[in-house]
Amino acid sequence: MAAPRRDTRGIVDAAELFARVRFRRREPAEPLRPYLEHYWLIDWDLPEPYASQVVPHPSVNIVFQRYAGQDPLGFGEVAGIGLDLFTQKLEGRGRVCGIQFRPGGFRPFAPERALTSLTGERIPLHTVFPTVDAATIPSVLDPTDEDARVAALDAFLLGLGPRPDPQADLAMALVDRIRGDRAIRHVGDFARAEGMTVRALQRLFAAYVGVGPKWIILRYRIHEALSRAEASGPVDWAALAADLGYADQAHLIRDFTATVGVPPTTYATTTYATTTH
């Protein structure tokens, strides 16, 4: 696996977020790398409330978190793939230590669960992993030393004992191809290229990823559009729509607006104004 991603795809107004919180990505222990994208760590101490927003990746996350005014010990949960824009209010002091799995990479840790059962859900950690020790949450959240937090995340996951699964490996590889190849636009063509029927591909994604291949193609399109909108300079939206496989600019605008909440031109203008003043 490559080092943790450095891009900000999916983070709405990433520059504003990074100005308010300490955000880092860290690499897991070597035996865990086939299954994980990375760990993500956030700490904040804010004089006034701030709402962060993310267009979620097609990934399951395990999240250890501690917020001002809530349980001082913190809590853990399994967050399935978010279908909609995710908003989290941050205020006072707090800390989050997250584990982002590769799409398809969570199933080896919970082999009895079809991933569609987690999609759109946020489930207490002990509900999904009843044998997890209660001391796990403070062991992750308490250390001031970042390396100690990473070591605690490693110990937690290694203790779950992921089971090798060729179908999980296949699902991860197929999603990686979709993410890396913008020429993949139609599920039927993709399935044939991979020597699968559309139905077999859909069943694999339902069981091991949690959403269908068409949804993933569309989500990565929105991530690309969001990234382009945050770049400096004007965007040729008609050309971008064509690059991303949309029939026309109107379809891109519709999907972007439905996901992010504002049209891409409005988002680009607002983000540019924020980063230049």
C-alpha cells in the first residue's frame, strides 16, 4: 500500500477546516495496510463553534471521539458509508482518532456482516465488536503522544484478527480501478471488462463494500468536481462534465448540488473568496 493520501478529496472547504483544527493522516502497522487507507487524527481547541462538512468516501470508518460537553471518557462507533453530506459541529476542545478502511477492507474484521447493513448507519463500537475491552477507548483517546495513539489503534485492530478473504481482495481491487480510471463510466462495461455479470458485481459490492458500483462511480465524480472547484482559477464546467462522463453540464450541476447543497459555481466562488481574504 502507498503512504496515506495527501489530497483533500471529500472535505468541503478543506482550507477552512485545516485553519481551525490539527488534522493528520498516519500509516497503520504493516499487517493492517492491505485493509486500510490510513488513520486520521483531529484535535481542536476552538473559541467559537465550527461545523465541518465531508462528502464521504465509499469507506467504513471506526471512529474514537471525545467532544466538549459529552462523555468525558469518549466513545467509539462504526460509521458505515455515508450516503449524504456529513456535518459535524465542533466546539471547545475535542479529539477524534479515526480508522478509514479501504472500500471492501472492513469485511475481514467482521466477516459475518454484509456491508449494506452498515450503510448510512453509525453504530456503537461494542454492538459490532462485543468482545472489545472497555479500556480500548481511553487507550486511544487519552495519550498526548500521537505515536501512542497510533500504537493503540494498531493494537485494537490486530486484536480483532482480520481473516484473509479473496472476495474482499477482489472488491478492494475493483474499487481501486474505479477510483483510478475516469474512463470507467458504465457498470455494464466495467463488469464485462472484469469477466463478471452485472448481477455478480452488484452482489459482491453489496456484501463487501456496502454500496453499488454505480454509486461509487458517481461519488468519485463528485469528489473530482469538488477538488476542481477548490482549485485556484476558473473551471470549465462543461469540459469537466465531459471528462467525468456526464451527458452534459446540467447533469453534473444536478449531482453536485444534490450532494454538496449548492451549485458548483456558487461553491467555487465562495471557497475562492474564503481562501483569498
